Amino acid sequence: MQSRISTLACLLVGALALPTTPAVAADSIAITSAFSQLTTIPTLADPSVIVLDEKTGEVLFESNSNSPRKPASVIKLISAASAYTYLAPSDSFSTTLYTGADAKSIVIKGSLDPWMSYDHKVAVKMGRTSLERIEFNALSALKDMNNGSTKETTIYYSGLYASEISHIKRFLKDHKASTDLKRVSNKALEPLIGVEIFTSTSPSLQKIVDWVLTWSDNLLAERVARLASVAAGNSLDDAGVAKTFASLLSSMGISTSNLVVKDASGLSKQNRVTARQISQLLFAIHHDPKFAPIVSGLPIGGVTGTLQNRFVDTAPDAVGLVRAKTGTLNGTTNLAGYVESGDRQYIFVIIADRHSKSYTVTKKVRATVDRILGKIAKPLLPTFTILPINAESTTAVS
């Protein structure tokens, strides 16, 4: 009886799922054919393209790869690499509100928290530090200690971004508070501190960078890059970020010729990178364990983040097989990352920054890029063919 059941089970499994031939990786000929087609399509307007073998770094295809182009949000790959070079993945950032040493003052001790949000509702929803909460509590505490008055009161602060200071100034003005804002160093701040009112702490740097890569958050990218710049010994401004990015690439043996960095998010149309630079960065990232979170944080085609709606209709065979950073501006549609092809993985960079600014053209460019990658993407594991069970070939078990 048991033997007959086991035999029948084996027959059922064999009938239901028969493995097909394992997928064969796209070779250099297939890659050249696919990407050559990409470069000749008029809609893309002469893009900059390069494809590398992920294991060896061998260039398998390139076109205009040394041409300086607008990276858009692809530059966030350099921001992320800078963060993991000069900061620790476990780092978190706290902001604490204190009463002052006397009734006329309040102290805000920050740590350049990139996770800070100006909007309280957004902060609550996403578990971020709320600047509005800090502002309301600071003003309320001052009024409570001074019978409702804010005359001759002061808020001392450290570790806040310039945009946050501007926001606090507007808040105080809107609430007709005559409170002064004074920046002091952390060392000078200590004697001014009274009793803690509350502390808000960000998630780890790794979770923050994951969000930057997955959802292409511009403000977070700027702030993370500035934190990395300070940790690298450079200034907090755009010039410091540019110096940090150049130093990082140089340390990896990547030429910084034609590199122009005006911001860390990619919003500036004055930024310039080459496809070759980004491909070499992606190669270095994939071969250095400290950068592993960058690879895992990239959007997955048809599955997560800014790629969650890509490939599903345009190249369904590529769903789940592409990890890449998007980059979009008016007239610019970029994609840079990794594509799985059987037992191989390829690095690709596509910078199409000269096409028409119309939404229709942008959609066509994205669809074209998806379809080209769909010709390369192949799953490592074999697929299975589902076959019908022939009822006449089975015997009832009694």
C-alpha cells in the first residue's frame, strides 16, 4: 500500500513539473547585437552606453562611453558609495531638545540628521524626526517658562542644516515670536543645556541609504552626501561634496576626467559623468563587501522602488533580473546597474540625455531600454513546464 502511494506521488510530481533546459547566458555576440540596436534607435538620440562582464570587468560593448553626460539620479550611486566609504552602516543620528540653563533659553542639539522632515504628518507616517514637533515644543517651553512671553529669549543650536534653520526662523516669525537663534559649537553648547525635553533618533545609515536608492529621494541623497563629505574632512557644501566624490573615484582607480559635480541628488543639469566612470564604479561596488548594501538596495525591475512598474509589460522575462538605479530629468532617461543572464551577470550603463522632453518620448525610451535588457536577462535556475496528468495512467489507491 505504502509503496503504491509513493510510486503514484513520484509519477504526479514528474508529470506536473518537468524541467526544461537551463537558461544559457547571453554571450558577447548577443550583447553586441542588442545594444548596437539600442544606439541606432532615433528616439534615444545617440545615447552613451557601456556593458561590462561583472566578473572580469571586460568591456563587451560601448558607444560614446567617454562622453560627458547628465547623470540625473544615477549620481546617487556615488552618493551611496561615499556614505559607505566614510561612514558606518550602523550609524544613526539624534536630535535632542533641552530647556536651557536659564528660563530664557532653549537648546537644540542635532547631529545633521538626514532623516529630519519639515512636515509633521510625513514624519509620523515614516518614523522620521519632525522639525515641526521640535519647533512647537521649543516655543511652548519658552512661553511656559516666561509667562507666555518670548521677549529676550534665545534658541541655541548645533548640528542643523541651513534649510532647517530657515524653516525655524519662518516658524518663529509666523508665530510672532521675538526669539533669537544662535548657532554654537557642540563644546560651547554643553554649559547651556538644562533638562531634556525629548530626543528623536533616525534609523541606521544603511536603512536611510536603502531608501535613497530604492525611491531616489533627492533631499536624503543630498544630506547623506554632505555627511560623508564632512566625515572625509571636506566642507558641508556642494564644493565639499564634489571634492569627496572625486577623491572616492580616484581612490578606486577611476579617472575623474570630465566629472562635474554640482549636487549629490542629480537634480542639477550641470552635473556630468561618463558611462565608463559609472560602469567602473558599479564594478568596484560589486567586488567590495562594504558596498554590498548598495547592490541590495537598488530597485528590482518589476518588483521594487522606482522600477516596480518597469519591465512588467515591456519585457516580462526580465522581471526580477535587473537591479539598477534610474535617472530622470526632462529629456534625460538613464538606467545603470546589473542584469542577470543565466550563470553570468552584466554591468550596464545607459545614459540617454539628449532625447525629446515630451512625456510620450520618455515612455518610449524607457520601454525600448526595458526590451533591450529583456533580450539579455535570463534566469539562473531552469524553468519548469507544467504538463496535464493523464487520468488513464493512474491507478486508484484503495
